Amino acid sequence: MKTIKLFPIFFLIASCSSIRVNSDYDKKVDFSAYKTFAFYKTGIDKVEISDLDKKRIMHSIDETMSAKGFTKSETPGLLVNFFTKEREQVNVNQFNMGWGYGWGWGWNPFIWGGTTSINRYNEGTLFIDIIDASKKELIWQGEGEGVLTKDTNKKDENIREFVTKILEQYPPKN
């Protein structure tokens, strides 16, 4: 007699705080020469998100850059721009167990105990561009990708986490 042991399979979905980051930069640039920054208003005005979210992102960038020792200036060495992308993700998970062909005594086409779960969520990418203000050239770009929240109470925290994790990689360590 065969004994079959069934082990439940659990699917773990990454936490909302899971943000994947990446960056790229011009290896010829001496990043230690930059001490001041300003926002690139022309670029930020084109971003297709709410003005409230723009303010949240700008505030978080301002806090993070200041904590790194940069100063806001009317004559900056760096211009900071950002843009976003958003897409809906759908996860479909199925779990079925029961008796079927090859198990037990004989053949039974019926499956019992099946469940299907569908999870929809929005995933977004925030790109932060650092531009040499005098040359008007992109010298660094960071991106963070993760789950977005629509909960107004958590938006500040979510955006702060995106910005902080992205700018952890700035300035690059040559």
C-alpha cells in the first residue's frame, strides 16, 4: 500500500516595502566636485502624476540630498529630475489536491480541494536623474521599482522609502 504525504505549498508575496533599485552613471565624472542642487522644473512639470505626489517626491529628494550634505541653490552644480512609470500586475495562484490518475485505487477524474486566488496590484518605477547643470548632461540615473499604495496615509512613507533607497546609491563609489 502506498502512502502519500501532501505538503501544503505556500506562496509568499513580497512585502510592500520591497523595492528593487538600480543605478547607472558616467564613469568619467568626478562626483565629489558637486555640492549644490536644484530641481529641474521643466522636466518635473511633464511628469504625469498628481501635484501632491510630485510634492511628496520633491520633499523626499530634498530631505535625502540635504542629509547627504548637498545644499539647495539658485546656481546649482546639479539639477535633479524625476519621472515615473506605472503598470498593473496580476498574480493568479492555483492549488489543487485530490485523487486522480495514477494515485490510489483506480482512476478518478474529479479533483477536490482546489482554490484559485487572484491578486491585482500596481507596481511603479521611479527614475531619478542627476544632471550636470552647466553641461546639461545626465551624469547619474537611479531607479526604484516596487508596489505602490493608494492609501493616502501611507503614501508619504512609501515615497520616502523609494527615494531613500534609490539615492543610497548616489554618489556612486568609483
